[in-house]
Amino acid sequence: MITAQKVDKPLVVDLLVQCFCNSKSIHYIIEKEGRSESRIKVLMSYAFDYCMNYGEIFLSDDRLACALVLYPEKKSYRSSLSGSS
């Protein structure tokens, strides 16, 4: 496993979109009215940014899989109040 960097965002977002494009839970969140793939992409982009700020993202050596790991202790209560994410 290798640690993903910000330049890996397009790859990670695409991997996540592929994995979650048929997820009923994701479709429930984003609604079903057209443009669902673009909405999933926006959601996965947010997940990438959030995880880069408050965790780590790993890519498999062949760069065909990823894991997003959140560290709740990285997000302070103070940053929640200021609206930072």
C-alpha cells in the first residue's frame, strides 16, 4: 500500500465512483433525479478532501484499489464550531 497524495485525487475519486455507483445508500443520499454519476463524483470528491484533512488515504500498489481511513482525533471540536471541514 502507498499513501495517496493530493495529485491522486482524480484516481481515487474515479475508484470510489466505480465502487459506489450502484449503492442504494448512496443513491438515497444524492436522490435519483438524473445526473447521479456527477453527484456521486461530487460526494466522493468531498470524501477525498475530508479524509485528506482528517485521516489518510491509501492506494494499492497497482493503484486499482483505495482505502480511506479517518482519524476522529484529528478533528477538533473547535474546528467543527468554526465551520471548517
